[in-house]
Amino acid sequence: MIAYLERFVHGNDVESRQDDDDDCSSLFNALDLQGTIDCLATGLAGKDFGGLYSSKPLALVRPSGADDVARVVKAAARSSSLTVAARGNGHSISGQAMADRGLVMDMRSMEDHFQVVRKNGTVFADVSGGALWEDVLKRCVLGFGLAPRSWTDYLGLTVGGTLSNAGVSGQAFRYGPQTSNVAELEVVTGKGDIFVCSETENSQLFFGALGGLGQFGIITRARVLLQPAPDMVRWIRVVYTEFEDFTRDAEFLVTRREGDSFDYVEGFVFVNSDDPINGWPSVPLDPDQAFDPTRIPQTAGSVLYCLEVAFHYRNNDHPSTVDRVVNRLLGRLGFLAHLKFEVDLRYMEFLLRVKRAEEHAKANGIWDAPHPWLNLFVSQSDIADFDRHVFKNILKAGIGGPMLIYPLVRSMWDTRTSVVLPKDEIFYIIALLRFSPPYPKGPLAEKLVAQNHEIIQCCINKGFDFKLYLPHYKSQEEWKGHFGNQWTRFVERKAIFDPLAILAPGQKIFSRMI
Ligand code: FAD
């Protein structure tokens, strides 16, 4: 079998397509997988949502379960240079799920594992690492009236993919990121060993894999914490002209105890103009609602701020009770009068809200265009300066897509995981989600990448305390800087769980060892 693998790796001598076919089927037979291997139609595996990078893998493996994953990793370990990348739904921006001339594992092809588990009065769902969160949502809510507590905004992402980063949305202030809401993982390490791990069992692997950028193992199963799902959500947007007012209210809401705040808190910056993508029209929640710009004070600047909140309730809650609680919470906030938008919708519809944007973008050809996105975590102490230099200056004309900003609470994050955060107890996630049409209708992707660099450089020059979220670096030196005093722990974990650096080569943190 190794001979077959070596031939692939060094295989410039492969003469014909027929040879490729033969070798591939030999490789497949040698590995004895339940799933399949495709050495020709690997197109999907060499691309991602970012559309900025592409690579040619040796083969696309469709594992059927953890045993298949382990066999493939072990085979790669026995070769001299093969790498293995788990590919969730390929929604990375910078080739993180790719393996140039390596094996890409399509995690979505894993057998559909789903089981509700009750333990010591707590309910969990055991789900496959390759499951899409939207499917987890549907099964939990429709089958059991339960739901995970912490989400991402968009649910066409896999469980293993978001757990390898953090998984953040408007619930994270209360429950922490998705990495704070799993009790157990099944992981295939870079040695091809299959381990069940948790806070108390193989804990180094458990915490290493959470936020571990795929470096220590491939998550084949996760045990996700559940809670009763609400029936309905009141989704509300309110507008601010002053950044200080916006952040004061957002921070007030994320530091209240449960029952005395909203269930979801996010926000975004928008342009003070009639721009259909970044301006006033981006604020209303329903086509029937209109944004009345005459309500904006003359003193307002080039950008405005929108606080987005949601309140969960049940069908049998009396409408006047819901109104009373929501109005009491809103009454403590200092947004602009008459610039409030709200809709009531079913809980699943709320969580699947970005799906509508996806359908729209697909219809316009924007979904498949390049997406040079930038995600940052910025400490509270630097956020006003960040607003002044970045939103009010560099990005004052918008980015052709949402510019999210909302506060998160550091103590809800487990520092034993591999995620790195800025120092303050409150820090902000900034997500610049560019959705421009492809060039020449839209700007050149390189120009947008250059603007991202300008923003990062601005943060460095001003001495802001920040970290990249969904980081992307090209050299180990930069990765060292990213991890800071956690670098040593990261390297130690790598040496234990993936000593040959076989896994997730697209992150460009470690080079494959011979
Ligand atoms: P991939 O891109 O396929 O993989 C990402 C990395 O994880 C790769 O290094 C890969 O090798 C590794 N990996 C994948 N599966 C596994 C596994 N099972 N075990 C170990 N490693 C694995 N993030 C948020 O936090 N909040 C959001 O609201 C949010 N919204 C988004 C909306 C859109 C439209 C997009 C495109 C992205 C969004 N993201 C968000 C970012 C998203 O969480 C990450 O890009 C994530 O990596 C994508 O998941 P994926 O399943 O596509 O992973």
C-alpha cells in the first residue's frame, strides 16, 4: 500500500488517466475502507468559500466513520510526505481545509450519527463531526423540542469545523462559544488512534482539539449540550448615532444575569446613506418596514450603529407579558426614537435566517465570488479607537456586506482550549463579511485583501490588543505571535497528538515531518 501512496506523492511519472484510475482503485483496495476514494473528481476539495486559494489534492476520501478516518491517517503516517485535511463544509476563507497533494477527507460523507443522551439530569446530542449545524438544529427541535445553546449566525457549517475554531454568535455572551458547550468528543489523532475525550478523560486532547484548528485530531463525534427550545423569537433592531451609546447598551445587556436581558445580542455598523447593501436599507427586518432617515440627527457621522437583540418565548406566553418584558429591557437602552424594527418569528426560522441571504446571494452570483473576509477579536479598552480609525475612516464607505460588531465575555470561554483571546474581560468580535460581485462588476479581490492588511496593520501600529479569529498566517513566526504565551502548549500538544504534522496542512502552522 505504501508503494501506491509513494507513487502518488512523487507521481510525476504517472503517464495516463488510466494509470491514475488503476492506482486509485488499488489505493482504495489497499486501505480497505467502508467509504470511497476519488482521485479524479477532487475539484470540491481544492476550493473553499473564500475563493482566494486553490490546490490540487491527491485524492478526496469519503470516510464512512471513525475507522475509515483512522485508516487513512495511519496510511499517511506510514508514507514519507502525505498530509490529511478534514474538510467540513469548506467554508474557510484561506485554504485552511485544503491539502496540496495530500488527502482531503470529506467529513460530510460520514455516517449520519445522531443520538440524544441523558446524563445526570443534563441532555446532550451525540452528533457526527461532519454534521451540518442546520441538520442538528432540525433534528433536535423537531424530534425532541430541544436545541443546542450556542450557535453560529449561519448554520451551513459542520460541527467539527466550528469546534475547531470556536463557533460564535449572539448567544455566546451567555453560554460561551460552541467550544464551551460540548462535553465529549471522539477524535482520531495524527497517529491514527481513536480516543473518546472530555474534561476528565484524555483532557489534553479534548481541550487541544477545541479551537485547535484541526491540528491535534479529526473530530468524528461531538456531545453537544442541549436545552429546551423556545417556540418563538422576537427579533429587534435599534439604531444609534454614537458609538459610545451603542457599546454602553450592548455591554449592559451582555453583563446582566439570565432572565434580566435578551437571549441574543449582536450588532453591526452601517453607512449613513441610502446604499442598498451597507446603508439604511440594510436595517429593517421585513420588506414592509422602511427606514426613515429624517429621524437621524444632523450631527450624525458617516457611519451608524445597529444593536440587534432577540427575546425567546413560548406559544403559551401571553402576548402582553412578552411585550412588557421586552419593553422593560428596551426601556433601559438609549437608541434613537422611531428607529426600532421588530418581527416575531419561529425559533427555527430565526436560527436559519442567514439561509435566506445565502439563497439570495446564490441567485446573484455573489455566493460563489471571492470572499476576502476578516474576523478579529478586539479588547474593550481599544474598541472606541478601533471604531475611530477603522469604521469611521478606513471602512466609512462600507464593504459590500455586513460589518458585525458585538461584545463577548471572556470568562465564558475556557482557557484550557486552544483558542486565543485578547486580554480584557469584555472583548468585541468584528466580522467584515464582504459580499461583492465578482470582478469587474465588483472590486478586485486583491484590493479587498489589501484593505484587510491595512486594518490589521492599523491595529498593530496603534498597539491595539487584538487577535485574529479564524486566523490565517503564512509563517510559523506569525503563528508564534498569534498564540503568544500559549505557543509552547500548542507545540507540546502537537508533539503528542500529531508528531509528524500530518493534519490540517492548510493552516500552515507546521510542516510535515519525514
Ligand atoms: P472547513 O472550512 O471545512 O474547515 C475548517 C478547518 O477545520 C480546517 O482546518 C479543517 O481541516 C478543520 N476541520 C474541519 N472539520 C474538522 C473535523 N471534523 N475535525 C477536525 N478538524 C476539522 N463562524 C463563527 O464562529 N460564527 C459565525 O456566525 C460564522 N458565520 C459564518 C458564515 C458564513 C457564510 C461562513 C462562510 C463562515 C462563517 N463562520 C462563522 C466561520 C466558520 O465557523 C468557519 O469558517 C468554519 O471553519 C467553517 O466550518 P466548515 O465546516 O466549513 O469547516
